[in-house]
Amino acid sequence: MFACACMCAGAAAASPADSAQGTLRIGSKRFTESYILGELLAQTAAPYARSEHLQGLGNTAIVLAALRAGKIDLYPEYLGTIDQEILRHQEPATLEQIGRELAPLGLGVAVPLGFNNTYALAVRGGPDGPHALSELAARPALRFGLSHEFIGRADGWPGLARRYGLPQQPAGLDHGIAYDALKQGQVDVIDIYSTDAKIARYGLRVLDDDRRYFPRYDAVLLYRLDAAARFPAAWAALGRLQGRISAADMIAMNGAAEIDGQPFAVVAHGWLAAHPLAPSSAAPSPAPAAASPASLVPHDGLLAKIFDDKLWPLTRQHITLVLVAVGLACLTGIPLGVLAAYVPRLRQGVLALVGVLQTVPSLALLALLIPLLGIGAVPALVALFVYALLPVVRNTCTGMLQVPQGLRLAALALGLRPAQRLWHVELPLALPVILAGVKTAAVMSVGTATIAAFIGAGGYGERITIGLALNDNDMLLAGAIPAAVLALLTQGAFELLERLAGRAASQRM
């Protein structure tokens, strides 16, 4: 009942004109259950407001930053995560306290969905294995493969290791591939969610939390306080999900996606069809549905996943990201390379600066950019621009330094001004080397642009993130193969340009 007070203001003002207030943006994290819940929320809200599901944005820190920046309006979260990871409580807090502490941030928590998805550790089934977490301390040889987020969370590995005195040093392992790694004997212990469908499929034993370390992780909505006022009818519709999703329902939906290979939109649509919600007191507006009919058709097989109806939109997004980022890198990097070549005392500093930028991990850079630029194409472009700078600057500097001194002196003897020498002599002669750097930047950007999907900017990385979440090799390849083809086409186009530029430079010499 704690959500009633949070919902009442929005429900009282319900109106069919929500779609005029903009788009209700719903986020999700990068694991199966969050994808499904995000789709379910988007489809529930769709008759009452224009809704958009920005899926697989990353871990808690990234999605929370997007929420606080106003780039999304709400996302499915868990009370234990809010309590310990976001608010950093050492002891479980009441719902009223959580609400009070979230309010100054412009956030609220509402709509308990009805199931508890707690963290747990699991091992392969068998008579000789441990049955409780307290038994792990006596087995230091066990190999732990834990998700990166769990290793770093306040309510994850650090506190668990202290509570149970665990001496093991865990290796970081993506949640999507952990089950197969455990089955193949590559690790002995993994972290799981209690609603994972693969627990039963792989015959795993969930270890008893006999010292009661893990709090409850009841699924709720974490939302911006202004969302209820901006989308009252949609918010009222979401409120009717309160208490409706059981743990068995969630396990079945996870299984439909992970085991049966159904698209997330299909899984959510199926649950809503089987569990019709009470009609809203507000007449629905003619807002577009969250999922098109084509997206509700399962696609089986690698070729079907590559050539589905999203291939062209993803290709367009990917090419746009690469073209804009490399274009910006050229506009900035070529003048910097010329400066480094002309001014020797600045050369090492310029090259060192762009070299250091190249070493910043991509996901770390995105996490730093989100509070400043939000999510979507802009921070992705900034990140790609940063990574494209080094080859452009370095090759421009190298190409300028390789211009024969005799030609410089000849241009000087002809009375050409510095700008004329640069434009008509030095840059044309350096062009083949500069183009080689731009080619390197472009090919690298095709691959690096897959990170854009982690912050809702689309591109082929969208398929790769889904494939990782589902451990679906076909879906991974459906993102990787088009990216590889695009990289080869990019390289071929630049090699043709390099040959033409080389001929032009030879004629000048």
C-alpha cells in the first residue's frame, strides 16, 4: 500500500492528453529481467502516452545517472539496491525513510510489482558440494566467477566476504555467460538472481544465506517525481501493475526469453494478454504502441536475426555515429597535428594528451559523461571523438614532417606565404599519410561505436548487449557481423582514397 500515496496525485489528474506532454522514457539495465520489465512498463503505458523503452543502459550507476539527469523518467529497480547501493544504508531502512531521502534528489519509489528477486550464490548440484554460504569459508580452492557489478556493489561481494569470512578472490564474469561457465566447470560459484530461469534448467543448488546477509529485493519503480504529473493517465496505468507479478510469473518470463528465445517485447505482450489489467478511469489517448507488430514476431536463426526489420535503423544509427565522430576528429585533429609539426616544443605535449585520452576505458568515459550530457547519441559521439583523435593527430604530424625540405624551400623561393605553402604544398603532400590516420580512426570507430548501445544511442551494439544478456550467440553475431562488414567496407573505401591521394602527391613531386 505504500505506493498509493505516491500514485494518488497523478491518478487524480488523469487525462487522455498525456501524449501532448512528450515521451515517457523508460529505462532498463543490462540483464534479461530488466529488459522484460522495461518492455512490460512501456506496453502498459503505451495506450495512454507516447512511450519509449531505452533498453540495456548498463549497471545501476549509469541508469541512475540517466534518471537524475532527466534522460529517462523511470525504470524498474529493487528495494535492496535502492537501500544499500543508492542510499548507502548500512542497515535496512523503512519505505518511508527511503522515500524521504529520495525526495531531495527529485526521485520517488512506487508500485511494488509483487515479487522479490534477491541476490544469491549458486553451485553445481551434487552431494559433495556446499549447501550454505557459511560452508564456503572452509573451501578456499573454490573458484568464484561473479558479475562485475556484484563485485563492486555495497550490498555485494565486499560485505558478503566480510560477513562470512570468505578468503576467495573472485574473477569478474558477465552475468549472461556465468551459467555456461559454471556448467563447463570453469568456475565453481556464481552470483544469481533468485528469479533466474536457468537455475532449474542447469540443476544448480542455491546456497542458503544462513547468516541473513542479503536484504529483500522487491521489484519497484524508481521514478522522477515530476513523471506522475506529466503523464498522469500513463502513471495510473502503471499503478495497476502493483502486486500483479508473482515470482513464478517472473521466472516464466525470464525462461521464455533466455531458454525459448522469445523477444522481450513478445514476452511482455504475452504476460499482459494473460493478465489483463483493470480498465483505467481515463480514456486512452491514441498514442502509438511501444512495440510495433513486426517486433512482436519471434525471429529464429542467425540470418533472420541479422536481416530483421531493425537492420536498416541500426545501420543508419551506427554509420551516423561513425561519420559524425570521425568528422569532428578530423576538424580538430588535423589542425592539432599541423600545430604539433610546426611547433616542436608543443609536439610531445599534444601527442601525449591525445594518447592519454585514448587510454581511458570506454565505459568509464561514458559513466563520466552521463551526468554532463545525459544518455543517447551526444555522449556516445564525444567518446568516439576522443578515441578517433590519436590516429588523426599522429598521422597528420608525421605526414607534415615527411614533406621534403627541398619542396619547402622551393615554395619559399616562389614567394608563397605560410598559409599558401601549407594549403598548396604541404597538406597535399602529407595527404596520403593523413588519410591513413583517418582510415584507422574510422575503422576503429566502427568497432568502438558498439558501446553506444550501453547508453541508448543504438547501433549494432544494441544486438550485442541483448546477446550478452541472454547468452545468445546468434544475437551476438547478428550485431558483430554487420559491424565487421561495415569495418571492411570502410577500410576498402579509404584504401581507394589513399591510392588516389598517392597518385596526386606523386604528380606534384
